[in-house]
Amino acid sequence: MAAHKVILDESEMPTHWYNIVADMPNPPAPPMGPDGKPVGPEQMLQIFSMPILEQEMSAERWIAIPEPVREIYRLWRPSPLCRAERLEKALGTPAKIYYKNESVSPAGSHKPNSAVAQAYFNKQAGIKRMTTETGAGQWGSSLAFAAQMFEIELRIYMVKVSYEQKPFRRSMMQTWGAEVLASPTNLTQAGRNALARDPNNPGSLGLAISEAVEEAAGREDTKYGLGSVLNHVLLHQTVIGLEAKKQFEKINVYPDMIFAPCGGGSNFAGVAFPFFADKAAGKKVRLVAVEPSSCPTLTKGHYAYDYGDESGYTPIMLMYTLGHDFMPPSIHAGGLRYHGDSPLVSQLLKEGFIEALAVPQVATFAAGVQFARAEGIIPAPESNHAIRAVIDEALNCKKTGEPKVLFFNLSGHGHFDMASYDRYLAGKLEDYDYPEAEIAAALDRLPKLG
Ligand SMILES: *Cc1c(COP(=O)(O)O)cnc(C)c1O
């Protein structure tokens, strides 16, 4: 058997993040106000600190990773690049399958890569408190860990259904010292409006974002942290792909196709963007974002300006969207239930540089179980989307005899998602149809420019 892991020394960890904006053939479309004019930094400064905003708007190719951030990264980074040879054997495929294991972070996913950076830069800017939202709890727990590392107070608006259904993610956040509230709350106007409409409102990610943003905008000492979608978050995640490139170099292998699950686009960008530079220079590498067929933003959404949150507090961004008030079915991959997608990922898809595909829920769990039985690690339901696509491609290679190199991001482990695995194993998991009528209705409510 080939070596299973490629490990980098801590001293080989990247010193800079990669900013794809420097290499994009067309500049990214700016975020806009409802008046149809690009939003100025003043508006954004209400919720983001200056260093974060500078990164958000930067076109510099390389941005230094400060030493205090690298020090925290070293608690688990560099993460291993692994060869899934036992899975290859089980599939009987000539394809070679590799994955980057991001489940080794304290929170169990890729999300701390940005959380640590955000906490650090806010601390640098003199910020004492942060707010954020969380759905399934992955982002909340990542920022709770990061805020603790840099002694920042953190309040987390957690979507009420998840607060009730995922008590252990909540205790994780509390263990790291964060305050966790079930959203909607009566502390914000957005929350009070939602509760007035429906006292039993189960909450949604878009609504929790509205609450966290509203609080940050109203307090001088408080800024907001977002776990995906925005340019600076994607930037921080590129540490994944930069490490992977070094690891592939060490074994003299180069991937033919790269897969990642796609919710807001940050782990896809993190693993794929550093390879985009090679692609732009003529290398043949296919970059594939994999999403749920029940929340098919990239494959069935509109490329249009839309809000990032339900109440319309955020600037409007040009992206693939299902409509800001579209309520996705409550699938088990909570991290992939977002109506929009990163503007950078969206633009690269629109311009044909990357690909997207959608897979149904039950098949993703089948892939996750197959992976766990071959490789040991039980993947997060989000990661199962990439694994499904990889297994399908590997089976395709079995038919054609092509020994393709397939590489995916194992974005997290599934230890807090065993209730979902239970449903799958009991044969009770369902596929949700693409809610065509609901999406069409939500698209009618996209903001009108000007
Ligand atoms: C949040 C999450 C995702 C999806 O988020 P992106 O913004 O698309 O990266 C994927 N996998 C895991 C484990 C997550 O927690």
C-alpha cells in the first residue's frame, strides 16, 4: 500500500493566505446598497472592523498570516492529506482518491481557520465583543473557541430549532465561554418582529444573521463575525488548499478533479482557489462544488443581486440565490442550508471556471457510511456531499478505466450528527424534492436595484 498520510512539518505551514481576486479574469462585482450604488466602507464599518474590511476589499495576491494566528493554527495544523486507498479497493476503481482532513480542528471542521483569524483581527482593532449566528452549531463553536483564544466576549444567536435539537453543540460553545441565545430573541427588533408574527417561530439562519448584525451595528464595542460567503472568510480558508498543494508536491501527484461540499462556499474556496491559479496558467484541473438537491443554489438558483440575510440588513450582493426569504427544507446537512452563495464562487461558476453539481440527501449518507466503513472517520453530513460526488466519479473511472486523481475536502467529522446517521441507518431518512414553486415565489421578492 502507498503511504496513507502526507504530513507537513509545522514550519512548512503557509505564511500567507491566497487572495483569488488578484487572479480573476474579471474584477468581482461590488456589494450594493438598495439605491443601486456600491456601499461605502462607512456602512460596512458599523459591523466589521477595519482590518477585516481591508481584507474584504483587497486585491493583493498574498496576505500575511500573523504569527499569533499561526500559533493557534499550530494546535492542529498542518492538517494531513490522506490517500483513501481502502475506499479505492472497496470500489474497485483505478482512480486514486485523496482527502484533506479538516476534521482534526478543535471544533471538528474547517471553520476555525477563519474564526481564529477574525477573532485575532478584531482584537487587534480594539474590539471587546463579537456577535454571530449559528445554525447547526459548527460556526458558533468555531468562533467560541477562537474568541476564547483571544479573550473576546462572544454572543451567539443560535437558530431555535437547532438550540433545542443540538444541545451538545450548545454546551461546546458554552464550554469555550460563549453566551448562546435561542433565536429569535426579544433583544433585537428583527427578533421581536419575528416573534410578533409567530410566537413559536423556529428561527432560521437568515433571521439569526439579522439579529447578530443588528446588535453589532448598534454597539461601538461590538463587531459581527460571519462564517462563510464573504471574501475575507474565503481568503482565510485558503490555508487548506495551500497546504494541500505542498503535500501533493511532496508525493509528486497532481489532482485531476477537486471536490468540496458547498454551503456558503468557504471550504470549497479554501481547498480549490489555490489550484485556480494553476488552472489560470493552463493546468487542467476541474473544481467541483457539491450542494444538496433540496437547496440547489448554484445549480438552480438565479444569478442576481440579493440580500445575505432574511430581514435585508446586509448589502445586496451579486450571487447565485434562491431568494433571501426562501426557507430551505430542514435537511440534515445544516451547514449547507443557505439561500445564497459566495459572490466569488458564484462569479467563477457564472464565468465557467468552476463546476457545480447537486446530490440528494439519502445518497450522501450512503456515501458517508461507505467512507466510514473503509477509512474509519465518520464524516459530517455536509462532507458526505463531496464524498458522494467522488464515489460517483470513481465508479465512472471504473467503467472507463481512467486512473484519475480525485481530491476532496473532508470538511468535518460527524460526531455531533449521529442522530441523522441514526435516521439513515433506520431507513427513515428522506429525500426532499427541489421546492420549485417556493423558490420561484422567493425569486419574485428579490430586491429591485435603483
Ligand atoms: C459549515 C460547513 C460546511 C459548509 O460551509 P461552507 O461555507 O460552504 O464551507 C461544510 N462542511 C462542514 C463540516 C461545515 O461545518
